[in-house]
Amino acid sequence: MLKGKVAIVTGGTKGIGKGIADKLSENGAKVVVSARHEEKTNHHFVKCDVSSFKGVQKMVDETVKKYGKVDILVNNAGIYPGIELKDMTEDQWNRVMDVNLNGVFNCVKLVLPFMMKQKSGNIINIASIAGVKIGFPGLVHYCTTKAGVEGFTKAAALEMAPYNIRVNAIAPGLIVTPGIQEFMNDKDIKDFVKTVPLKKAGSPVDIAEAALFLSSEKSQYITGQTIVVDGGYTIQ
């Protein structure tokens, strides 16, 4: 399905990012993954903090040097340190903005010259039901960035359409990952699942399948959209 395609997946060594990277690779893509720290991976790894413009430039340049192009960009890297607004410091706010929102800008900005030149490309931004559909206490900064990602997706899709570059987003609900298991205990997860119409939590594979669809020609007439993958949580 993706034979000959080259993909970059940020935050691609674990959780949702790993699920997406593995799925794209299984379907023929050559995949470059990034993370802030060295991690074991079956894909070509580049150490990169997406909040650093220079760091992202290095990642993109290394990808193009190795594989000659970039066809797919998945902006998955993100952080969600829980803290209430009344206790939040300026540095805590700015760090989440830098990674979750500025990181998307940095990555998109730096792959665009290559995608525009080849007049094709797929950009997939990982948003969230937090900020896109609902808010969550203790995550004001995170919700703000994810709402921003959805707006970025729509506007960028309009600008990039003349170059045959599609820009879409995926908004996951409760997806069981190592990060979520650090953020929520088992009881919290079980209690949340009870409120999900499908009565189950999602897995990284659920998001990976959506990313595969958006990366492929099967979605060739879809751009500027946010696909919610949440077991029906936000339709209630």
C-alpha cells in the first residue's frame, strides 16, 4: 500500500507513535522515527526534540540524505504533564506549547519544501479529544495545544491543497500506552472505560490503522479533517 514511500514519525519509539511507525513499515514504507532520548526501535532512529527548529532540520535533512525524500509526516510527539491552572508556572505552560504546538509547526515547516517540490505529501497531526471535543481538568495547557493542532490542520490543508499535499489530524480518546499508564492508575482507566459506549479502551493499533488510511491513496479525497477515534466517548 505504501511501497516506495518515506515516512517520518515523531515520538515514534513507543505508544501511539510506535504503533503508527510499525504499521506504516508493515505496509511498505521506509520509516524514520524520532524521540528526545535514545530508544530501541526497528526503524531508522534520529534523536530529536521537536521543539528545536535546528533539531528538526537535522532530522529532516538526515531523512532526505538517507532516503531521498519525505512522503509522509506524522506529528505524534507530545507531552501532557498534569497540573491545575492555578498552580501552573510560565515555564510549564511554555514547555507544553513548545513541544505539542511549536513542534508541529517546526516539522511541517521543514518538510514542506520537499513535499512542495515533488507536488505530493501526507501530513498527519495527532490531536486529541482533549481540546478538540472536550476539556479535561489539570490539562489546560495540553487541551490548548490540541485545539491549536486542529486549527493548524485546517488552515494548512487549505494552503497546501494546490501542491497536492493533504493535511489531516487524528483525535484519539483513551488509548492504553505507557504514557497513559503513568498518568492514570488502573482504577482510573477502568472507570473511564465504563463511560465509553464501546466499553473498551483503545490500543495504539487503532490509531495506527487510521494513520495508515490517511497515509494511503484510499483517503485521496480527504484533507483538513480530524478523525476522532474514541470508542464513541465524545458522541454522548
